[in-house]
Amino acid sequence: MRQIDALKSPRFTQVSTFGRLPLCQKLNDGEAVFIGIPFNDATSYRPGARFGPAGIRQGSRLLRPYNQFMDVYPFDSLNVCDMGDINIIPGYIEDTMKVIEEELLKIDAIPFIAGGDHSITLPILRAMYKKHGKINLIHLDSHYDFWDSYWGKKYTHGTWLRRALEEGILNEVVQMGIRGSVYSKDDVEDSKKLGVKSFTIRDLKYRLKEVLKELPSGKTYVSVDIDVVDPAFAPGTGTPEVGGLTSFEVIEIIRSFNFNIIGFDVVEISPPYDVSELTSMLGANIIFEGLSVLAKRR
Ligand SMILES: [Mn+2]
């Protein structure tokens, strides 16, 4: 058990890693690894998600080893370490996507990733597909993210899901938390055309138990856009939408997951827009809960 004991601790502790965990010493250290992807050049509104990994590490310092609600010690049972950040190429979305995919393919451990804007999820899913074949996606977000293009461009933080669907790398796709104004009625109807199960914020608030029964089982990737949470709880994000989940609700939803997590990301945290580290701390706790789900199923 990794106890933090002030008397037994070394005189100098590592302060800049996720959960104050050790840095990974080699490529395939640990059963699960924390990875930062500090890229935000595919953002359409507020920037700053490039500082998400640093913010989440900062917000993770108060995490303690035991999850009392899940009855697990996720860091210890999964031997988690911090890999550091992937070296992205500022200004070059598609080149960066190649780098992300290549780097993730080198790692056997289950990645818990801090973004970055949501465009990073496309190359992550490509890597997951190469490792596992077709996978399910649970997507917590206030936005559909399956627009065909923005400004005539195919690779943005609002189009990654359409690309992943076109590339045929996904089985079941379930979205949770959709809300806010959209461009047209087509957005709503596209979800059926694309075969995506989209649960709105009303579905989550009024009939969550039924929604949770419709989640897939089997190999599943989880992508959490922090804007699924209400800006009152998570103000530090790029495209906030009012009327969202509370921080308690998002954590309870994650605790209820009962499938095989093969990867997990928390994206769109923009520390420059944050207040009192609220959003960064929530992001760190969401990763802690995701690790706990994985540890619980071990
Ligand atoms: Mn979003």
C-alpha cells in the first residue's frame, strides 16, 4: 500500500506528477499510465487546453490513495505511473495526430490521458483500434462532436467523432450529457443517421438509471469532455454550456461503469479560464475514479 507518511517520506518528494506518483521509468511500466497531451490548436472558441495536463497534475496533489466508495487503492493495484507529456507540434493538427497515434502504439499499459482539446481523441481511438480492433466509445460531453467540418476543415475538436465513425473503428457509441443551442435540427437527426446513441442532459437528470442500463459491455474507451459538467462546477473550459451535470453526478456516473476500460481521457480543461483550480481538481478526480473502476474489475 502506498501510504503517505510524513515521518517515513523521503526528504524531497516529487511534486509535479499526477497524484504525486512516480514517473514511469521505461515505456511499459505500470498497468495503467497517466499521459498528458498539451494540444489545443483545434479549438473553436476559448483556447488554453494545452495547459490541461499541467493543470490536472496541479489539481491532483490532494488525491489520497484509497477510494472509499469503490473500496480500491487504484494507484497501487494498477501500479500507476506518470509517463509525462507527448511532444505535440503546435499549429499542425494532422501531424500532431500522427505523433499521438505513434506514441500510444508504443505503450502496452492502459492510458489515462489528460488533454488537450477534443481533437486528440481521434488519434487515440486510431491507436486503440490498432491494438484491440473495433471498440465501444462512451462519450460524456455537452456537444455531439460529429459535425462534418468547421470552416471547411475536417480535423477540429468538433469533428473528431465523425471522422472516427467514417473510419469504421467504433462499435457502439453512447453520448451522455448533450445540451445547449446547436446549429440546426439536422444535428439531432444526424445522431440517428450515424447510429450514435445520444442521451441528453434531460435523459441523465430525469432517467439516469434507465440510461445506465443501455451502456455497452466489452472493450470500451471513455472520453470525458469536462464541459459535460456545469460551468458552475467546471468553469475552466473552452466551450462551456450552462445547465449541466454537477461534479457529484459526473463522478457517480463514472463509478457506475461496469465494462472493460481500455483507455480514458479527460479533455478540454483550460486552466487560464479556471477559478480556484476547480476544473483541474475535478479533472484529476475524474481520472482517479476512472482508475478506480479499472482497479475494481481486476
Ligand atoms: Mn464539448
